Amino acid sequence: MFYKKELLENMSQGARLRFIRVIENLELDDVAKYMGYSSNKSIREWENNSKSPDTTNLKRLAEIYGVSIDAIKKYDFVDPIDEIYYPMWLEEQYPYYQFQLPDRFKCSAYNLNVQNGINEWLKMGEKRENYEITDQEYLEWKLNFKLKINYISSNLKKKI
């Protein structure tokens, strides 16, 4: 049996919301009903990027779709998780996308956290390529990824 999924149309928040809704086999009306709306207008506006869901609705969407809020929020790249999710989403848009983190990247706590998250993602990708996990399990892992924040002590900073 093959697992066929949608390709991500673009990197916008709306495209990511639509992508997840479709792979979860939900209709616009299903989501609207769960959210307590009488029509699917708001969901369509979010998916078309004419409006963005507020924090409360973003949390509800994450719950409905069974994903991390980090997977569906707008990215401002202030939080290290944004740096990790962006290439993960690129992989959905371009299925054979190969990501390499430059060696010079290890210079701050922020960058080390990003590097640790990227390395964790790359290990999961290897598991998928080696058929240790399915494509569906891999996607599910990505959509629920949580970054383990590591803080650097002043002693470690001196070594870097």
C-alpha cells in the first residue's frame, strides 16, 4: 500500500493550514463546525491568507489537526523553532529537498538550539529513508516536533 499526500503549495501560513486539513481528511465545513462557526468563511480566509487566526483559534486548530502550534503559526524567526520548521516545510513543498547546516553556524545558544533541532529532524529523515518509520509516521513526527531548549553556561561559551 502506498501513502499519497498533498504537496505543499507554498510556505504561507494559509497553505500550511490547508495542507494539514487535507492530509487529515477534513472538509472546511468539518473544521468550521468544530470551531463553532455557522459557515466556513473564517477557515477559508485563513487558508487564503486574507486573515490570520488569532492565538485562541490557532490553539483550537492545532487541537483539531493534532499538530503542534509551532507547525501552523506565522514564522518571525525570533524563536529557534521557526528556523527548524521552515526547512521541514520546504521538504513538503520540494520532496527531495536536501538540507545542510553550515559548520560556521555554531556560535550562539540560539544557533545551537537550531542545530540540535535540525540534527534531530535529519535523524528522523534517515529513519524514514531506511524504512524504520513510514512516510506518514515521519510527517506526523514533524508536525508535532518540540524543540528542547538548551541554555549554554558561560564556561561552555568560552570553549566555542
